[in-house]
Amino acid sequence: MRHALLASLILAALPSFAAAQAFDSAALADAAKLRTQADSDSGAYGLVESLTTEVGPRMAGSPAFDRAVEWAQGKFKSLGYDRVYLEPVTYPVWRRGHERAEVLGPFPQRLIITALGGSVGTGGKPLDAEVVEFATLDALKAAPDGSLKGKIAYISNRMERFKDGHGYGPAVAARGGGANEASKKGAVAVVIRSIGTDSDRMPHTGMMRYAEGVAKIPAAALSNPDADLLSNMIRRGKPVKIRLDIDAGLDGQKSTYNVIGEIRGRELPDEVVVIGGHLDSWDLGTGAIDDGAGVAITMAAGALIGKLDRAPRRTIRVIAFANEEQGLFGGRAYAQAHAAQVDAHQVGAESDFGAGRIYAFSAGVDPAARATVDEIAKQLQPLGIEYRVDKGGAGPDIGPMAKLGMPWAQLAQDGTDYFDYHHTANDTLDKIEPKAMDQQAAAYAVFAYLSAESAADFGRSPNGEGQE
Ligand code: ZN
Ligand code: ZN
């Protein structure tokens, strides 16, 4: 009787007991070892230095991207990954030729622009037209039909700076949808203020899209100072005429690859923890912060886990995704190829927000695995990372799998200056602080290792998706 009572008391206490024991002491010791090792010298900075120096800009579809695939395979192998393989990703190739702009009158001078990804050109000859300014995409949408016949629409909305980058979403709508809305009103081209927080004379490129049935017009971004200049001219009240000369357009299809490296799990090798970044970049800079850093951080984190004496229970799968920039092609191809294996994915996380230190951790997992995630958060705390329950979302290339139910985690990076350089010629290695790379690799190593080692299955993400 007494024993039965004791047993039921123990059983009643079991859930909290189990929570306290999410990981055994050997696992916690290995997590601490990873944290210390990575935080002192993870090798991540050396990887992004190598990628930006030896490959440089690597736009999807370009020969440089093929060299990046070679680079990633070589690095995975030399870092001691157990398995290195490729998965095909097919997409349309966009080609940038040249891009020039100038004010013809009333104040003739040059303007610094860049064509937006996906844009058509001006048809082999310069395009001269008057500019009409709109403060926002919504203001352009509200313009009467046909009111922009023969004119160039100019959207001057300015992106706001925040640590978590939330100024991007509202501003970037002008980049994605500006051409469609302008075309519907009869415009012959669209120019936008760069989606960026800097005041450098460097325009920010990035993807735009054409809707079905809308005439395709050229789309370009002005640097922030050039946008100011154009607005100042327009404010003087006389018609401002500019010349655009853009050579760009689609050029067939190409198949390239997601490059994948794995550290094989010791007990559940078919179950995986996915981490990664995207291997492609835009063509203007060397793709250091977007997203050489993410590839390097996750590659280095996986390599450190691979050097432990005891491999984690599940496999660590590091993915260098193809063509994120022009429409998540790598992430979507991965989700398509692995849709039947959602439940074999313990969790996924992508690093694609520059190279600033990680300051917050959050995860979308089955509520039953919450105690384990709480413990992982505790192990990230010494790196200066706070725990944010029920916040955040999956990284872009993780999004398609997260939508299918794969649990996700977010290691949020300080993006205060990310949009100063994002998609510009200024996205170069000098913007990366080597010690910040170590802190991030340490966080990814601890997170990925403990997720792979966990006795608890993370199940399915309750909301089924993250942000993109
Ligand atoms: Zn990116
Ligand atoms: Zn990008």
C-alpha cells in the first residue's frame, strides 16, 4: 500500500522530472564543449573569406554559381562530412547586361540605378519619358487607369531601420509589385527608391515579378541619394524627363544543385536536423553577408559536431541552397523532393540575415517537445541569446518544408545594419566581424547538436509554417 502510494507520487512527478532530464550529462557536456570551441574559433569566418575570395558573386544561373557548387562540395569533404551529395534545382536564368540612367531635363545629370532581378530591358535602345512620383505602392495603385500612359512611375517609399529588419516587408512590396501596378496604369517603366537603409550611392537590386497578362515594363532601383535627388527635382514643379538604358532579361532554363553535407547520426541516421544558408548571391557585391555568412556558419557548425567523439543520435544535414534570391527555387525543390519525409525532419533552421550576432532563439515544435526546446534555449543563454517563446518563424528556404509541417527554429541575428549593404555592391567581406561569426556558429552547433541528440521527437510545427 505504502509502496503503491509512493509509486503514484513518483508517476505524478514524472513530467517535470522528465523535463529536467531532457538531455543526459554526456550530451550537456558535448553541447558545452561545442559552445566553447566554436566561440573561440569556429572556422566560419575562414569559410566566408574563401567563398567571397575564390568564387565571389555567384548569381543563380551564372558560371560562377557552378563554381560555388564545386566550392561547397570541396569544403564539405575537406571538413570531414560523412556524405556529400547534390540535388537538382531547375529555374529560369535571368541575365543582367547593362544599366544606365540620366536626367534629360530640366537639370541634366547622371543617376545611379540597378535593374531589378527578373526585369526586361528597354528594348535595345534608350527609353526617354517623364517621371511621375508616388509616395508608396498604394498611392500608385490609386492612380486612375491610363493616367501614366507613356510615363515612368517612380515609387519613393523609404525603408525604416530596425534590429529585426521588420521595415523590409512594408517597403519591399514596391520592388516586387511596382512594375505590375505601373504597367496597369499605362507606364512604360518603373523606378523605385532602393529598398535599403543606407545613404551610399549604391542601388539595391532584388527580385521583382510580372503578373500574367500585364505588359512587361523595365524595373530599376535608384540609390537612396539618387532617389532624394530625383524627388528634389520633381518638387520644383516642372516636368522631369529621364532616360533609361537597360539590357536585361530571361535567358532559358538551367539546372544546378542544392549542395548537401551530412554528419551521420549514431542511432537514428534517417532522421535529420536541417541547417543551412543559400549559396547563390546577387551579382553586385561578393555575397558576403547575403548569404556567404549563412553557408559558412552552418557548414562550420556541422563540421564541429562531426568532430565530437560521439556522433549525435540523428543526422545533421547542412544544405547550401541554390537560387534563393530569385524565388526560393532551392528551398522549394528540397520540399518537393522530401515532402514524404516531413516526419523524418526533427527541425530545420536557416541562417539568412547577414552576419550580425544572434540575440534571440525561438522554435515552432509540437507542444509535447516544448520542455526540450526550453532546455536548448538554456544552453544558448551563455552566448547572450534570449529565449522568445511563440515568436519568429522559419528562414526562407526552410519555409516550404515548414509549411508542410516540419518544425522550425529561428536564431535571430542582429540586422541593424543588414539593409545598408543587402543586395548592393557593398555586400563584401569587410562588413563581417570574425568574432560574430564564431558566436553564430557556436549557437548553430549547440542548437543542431541538442536537437539531433534529443530523446523527444519534435513532432510537427503547430502553426505549420513560419515567416518567409
Ligand atoms: Zn539571402
Ligand atoms: Zn538576398
